[in-house]
Amino acid sequence: MNVPDRYRLGEAFVPKGRYLDAEFQQRELNTVFAKTWLMACREEELPGVGSYVEYRIGAHSILIVRESVGSIRSYFNACRHRGTRLAAGRGRVGAIICPFHGWRWNLDGTIRLVLDREEFVPRSDEDLGLVQVRTELWGGFVFINMDAEAEPLLDYLDPIPTVFAPFQFEHMRYRWMKSVILPCNWKTVLDGFLEAYHVPGTHPQLHRSDTSNHKIATPKELDRRTWAPTAVHGKFARYASVGRKPIDPAAAEVRRVKDPAKRGTSGATDERQSVAGAVEYIARDMRALENERSVRAAAQLRTAEVPAGVHAGQHYLELLRQLSIPDGLDWPVITPQEWAAAGTAWHVFPNTILLPNQGNAIGYRARPNGNDPDSCLFEMFSLEQIPVADYDKKTDFAPQHFDDYRDADLGEVLTQDLDNSEAVTIGMHSPSFDGHRLSTQQEMTIYNHHRAADDYLWSD
């Protein structure tokens, strides 16, 4: 692999030019983003025939359209006449119409109308059709790929579809989605969600019963940390489980209330209060991963009689199940082995992170903002499972965008994460800094991301 020296990975070392150089980012856009499957939107963002969403990455604009009730297609968003962008943002149309000269296409991409066609050099209808972009679906997500020769989506994602199956992402809908412009490289913000090593410094309140204490966690408190080194999967690792080594299946059912998001309960002596406080903190602060039903289950747990030999977290999940089924949710029993396989979070290469959970989930997506390597668009979204009776109901969902993340009401934890973005960027530009020197235990998923990228960046 012919990697230039200034971009060559060392042992647990990533040169800073991979974050700061416009030349490197352009190569990412031309190779990584042009040849991988990108999560572009969710199916509920296209509620009716003619609904569309524009997805922009670098200089490319892709138009994703619900062509029929059961079909979603994507096209390069350019008029076949003089290249005008055909549609922007999101909306709904009966036909795709060029705003410049009025050429029209059917939703299936075939040409419908060329004004004064007799005045043009003859071209076939096939030649005038919109150019399609590969589009495939999984878990309610719509993925696109600009490489016509790319492997099928499910092969690319493997084993994520199998591991995520018990959590039924296809039965979830957006609770909220917020996008912000950050003053950092797209990988800089993504890195912060690829490891838990930053928790004591960035989120010290997660180790304490007093969640208002934001001093860096003490060594004594660090001894109580509940995460383990990040895992590295596969030679090229298009996916990577983030946050821990394999979990003991016997304890896996209480994973989500015993992981790095312990959320300030390390001082509690009653397991019931510790678990309940954890759930309530995340429900209140992040409005993701937990919801009002979770809070009701947590309230019941505080005074519940927990059966002998059963952890409070395990009993909490049973209480949550008892509340979820009467509300009309499909709520299968997830085995300890399935919880263990799911881990904490998964990096869907190149730019998406998903946290699987029953009933609720959260995800992150980062991408370059134009050609500036020091700017990116970062998106966060919360998903929530809906009742079986509502599967076919249309949703009226509107994402929110903020130029300044401090205006986005993201809660304490996410705001702390994003507070790092500008500080890291300023520091990386210092002549005293030449690159990331990573923990060989807790930050290897970041290194693995770069290894996977090299397979695309320098394949020629």
C-alpha cells in the first residue's frame, strides 16, 4: 500500500495531517465517501410517494425519493441539460422538475418532458434519464453508495444486521434529530464517540452520585470505572464494537445500567437506587436511550422486592417489559448472549455510530462541511420503538439544525462531548503536536478507523 510518509500510520500513532490537510480530506471524499455505503436518512423521512431528501457530501448532492409505496430510489441531483440542482433540502413533489428550464422527470427517473426537444441533437429517453445511485435498506435506514460495483449493503454491514436484529431498529421512529456545525474535522468529533477513555476527564459526573460535580474524576474514582478496552474486529474492520471487551453473558442483561453510562451512581449502596438513578439521569439529560416508560419502570424499581439472586438491573428490565407490552410494543426477550454480542456501540464505517438498545436507541453521524477540514456537519438522533398498531402510520418529522451547538439544548453529556471539538482542533494545529498517540487498549477503535480508511484511500 503506497501511503505517503506524512499520512502513514505508526504503532498506535495517527499523523495530524489526516485531520488537518485539505488535500487529505479531498482524497477521503473521492475514495472513502465515494465507495462506501453511507447512511443517508431513514424511511420515515420519506412518508409519501414523491417525498424526497437531499443528501450532500463534499461536492456531491444526492436526491433520495420515494418513487412508490414500496420503492425508494436515489439520483445524482443534477439536470441532464445544464447540471442545475433539481431539488434542495426536503419536501414532496409529483414530478422532478428542473427550476431553470422546466425539464421534467418521473419519480422513477425516466424523462417526462424536454421543452422544444426538436431543437436539440437527438438523444434517447434512456440517455436523458436521471443517473441512479445505489440505494438499499436496513433497519429502517436508507443507505446510498456512489460506487455501482460496491458489494451489497447487507454484506458490507455484516454482522451488524444479525447482532442488531433483537433490538428491532425497523420498528423505531425518530424521537428527535439535531444537526450542528462544529469547528473541527469530521473525524475529530467522531473519535470522541469511539472510545470511553475520555469519560473521567469529560464526564466526571458519570462517576458520582452528585452529578453537578464537574471536576476531573480522582484516581480512586477511576478504580470504579466500568468500561473495558475497546475491541478491534476484523482485518479492515468496517464495523467495530465500541466500549468494552466481551461481556460475561450471565451479567449481560444488565449491561445498559452497568456500563460507562453509569451516570453518577457510584456512591449508591442500594442497587435499586443506583439502577433507577442511572435510568432517570439519561432520560432527563439526553432524552435518548431511555424514555418516560423507562422512568416509570425505574420508579417502580426503587421500592420493588427484587427476587433473590437477581440483579436490580435485571429486575428493572423485567419491570420495563411489563410496562411495554400493554402499551402495544413488540417486546421480545433478549437473551444474555444477545446483549453481550451487542456490546455498547457500533461504528458503521465510515461515519456513523449506532448504540443498540431495546425500545430506544441513539446514533451519531459526521461528514465534512464543504472543503474545509476544520469544519464538519455533526448529526445526533434519538430513536424510539412504536406500537405495532402504528407501524404503517405516517410521521410528521422535522429535523432541527443549529449553527452553534450551544443553542441546540443537547443536555449535559452531549454538550460536554462537543465542547472538546474546537479545543482539540486548536491544539492539533500547534507545531508541538505531530499526531495522536493512542492507548493501545482503550483507543484502538480510532486507530482501526484509519486502518479501514487506508484500504480505500490508497487502493490504487
